[in-house]
Amino acid sequence: MWAASCLASCCAACACDACRTVVSGISRRSARIAYCGLFALSLILSCILREVAAPLMEKIPWINSFHTTPSREWFETDAVLRVSLGNFLFFTILAILMIGVKSQKDPRDGMHHGGWMMKIIFWCILVIFMFFLPNGIISFYETISKFGSGLFLLVQVVLLLDFVHSWNDKWVGYDEQFWYIALLVASVICYVAAFAFNGLLFHFFTPSGHDCGFNIFFIVMTLIFIFIFAVVTLHPSVNGSIFPASVLSLYCTYLCYSALSSEPRDYECNGLHHSKAVSTGTLTVGLLTTVLSVVYSAVRAGSSTTLLSPPSSPRAGAGKPLLPLDKADQEEEKEKAKTVTYSYSFFHIIFSLASMYSAMLLTGWSTSVGESGKLVDVGWPSVWVRIVTGWATAALFIWSQVAPILFPEREF
């Protein structure tokens, strides 16, 4: 018994030392990736609890306070929502604390980049505390998560637009024939894939013998958007590039597929209603997209072209002066170097919204978890969220093309 206690103490000490070593190794530059890792950890914990927590939660009186014990799926959903709420509060508190940070001299700058052992402990305490809250608070969080998830999807669209335009500007900036040809080839590939994808959507989601007006409408609207993208981009007044239009066309087609594949399995127009494996694939893609979006926002946060950067931030990648500066200019340059390169507050808001969205993915938007939890992200709420996101994507892209013409005096 004494030997077992010593062994347990040694293991605990080694684990603490290992955690302390990892935490102390998080530098200023890697802090953003560390936040992404913490977010990924919350997803892993949610997935695990979704599978194993139901029998334990049934025995907790303030959770199972019903006259009749709910189904296993209810407890699975509740576990995911409680972890998500803890994650949401953690990043929301950080977002509030970081409001107005403009200089690295601000003490809160150190709070954002350091103190990882305390932040991890605080995160764990928050997540554990969520399992002591009454069901009414969790139900309220479930409701607002649907709106927060919609906001996150809009942020995804803005990030995608920023990425595509940056990619196009970079290749055009080389001003070489090879890169122009590469843009053309990439555009053709995206358009071919988009039209082929839409053909498959007609095949699988508009079966003969059934009235599938909704599905036909969704697919036709996607094709109309693709046509409008090309017309607007190639208009002489816009003088845009066809590459961003092709990528957005393929993305809108993917959103249409994601919406149609989320239709209830008993809906006669859903050609995938016999495939239960599709749900797992859709969930995997959705979670992977969420993680990549959050990581991309973290990486892009240091660029002055992204929406995460405050107007006062220094230009990313600004070159060194050709002539040496005098002392006054050197002091001014040092002050500029100490200006934060992105909005810490908005950075954490991204994670708060992503916490809501990931919870909705794992719970099927809290309306469609069924069949022992095998089907997720299935149901009409999921369908309409993706359809509206696709339409919002189209509207934002068209606006980004025509806004400079409608308001030439403003900078976009």
C-alpha cells in the first residue's frame, strides 16, 4: 500500500513537471496556437463525454431532476452543451478582459500571452463547474448557441473571402505569365468541380417520382449564384479576378450539399437516407472546418489586412528603412513596434462563437440526435442554417465586388 502511494505520488509529480515544462515552453509567438490547442482539447473532451457520460449523469440529482428519466441521447446532448458553456465562458471572460489593449506595455498583454498554468486550471474549473448548474441555464445556453453559431458561420465566410482575395493578390503580384496561367487553371478546375458537384446533387437529391421542389430550388439558386459571380466579376466596371469567383462557387456548392445531406433520413428526397455513415463524415468535415477556421484566424491575426487587426497596428512585413534613422525616429519606431498587431478581444470572441458552433454540430443543433446518437447534424434546422449561410456568402462576395463602385470615396 505504501509502495502504491509512493508510485502514485511520483507519477503525479512527473505529470505536473511535464505540464509545467510544456506550459513554460509556450512563447509569445506560439500563444495563439496554444489557444487553438485548448479549443481542440475541448472538442476531444466533448466527443468523449458524448459517448461515456450518460450513465454517470443519470445519477446526478440536479441534472436528472425529472419524474421520468430522459433518453440516453438527452444526457449526451447535455454533456456536450455543458463543456461548450465552460469553454464559451472561458474565452468570453478573456475577450472582456482584453478590451482596449493597444500596446504591449499594457499589463493585460502579458495576461494574454502568459500565465498558462493558471489559465488551464481556470479552464478546467469552469468546465467542471458547468456540471453543477441547473438544467434551465443549459437550456438557455442551448438557445443562444444557435444564434452564436450563425455568427460564427458568417465569420467563416469573411475569413474565406479574405483568404481567397489574398491568395489572388499574391499570385497576381508576381506579375509573371506562369502565375497568371496557374490562376486560370485553378479557376477552371474549381468551376468544373462546382458544375459536376451540382450535377451529382440533382442525381441524389431530386429522385424521380417524388415532389422535391425544395431541393430543386436550393440547387438552382446555387447555380444562379455561380452565374452571377462570373458576370459581376468579369464586368468591365468591376475589373475583378475570376479566381475568387470560382472558389466561392465551389464553396457555395459544398454548402448546398451539406444542407441537403442534413435533411432527415426519412425524407423521400434525401438520396442518402439509407446511409448512416454519411452523418459521421459530415460531422468530421464540420469539426475539421471549425478547427481550421479558428487556426486560420489565429495565424492571420498578425496581418494588417485581416479583420482581426486594429487600424493602429503596424503593417505586417513592413520593410526596414533604406537610410539609418536618427534617435527620435528610432524611438518612434520602437513605439510602433510595441503596438499590438491584432485585436486580442476579437480573437477570443472567435473562440467563443466557435465553441457554440461545435456544440451545435455535436448535438445536431439540439433537435435531431437520435438512433442511439449515431446520426448527428441531421434535421431541418441544420439544413436552413447552411442554406442561409450559402446565401449570405453569395451576398457578401457580390457586395465586395460592387461596393468600391457604389462608394468610390470609401476604402474597402
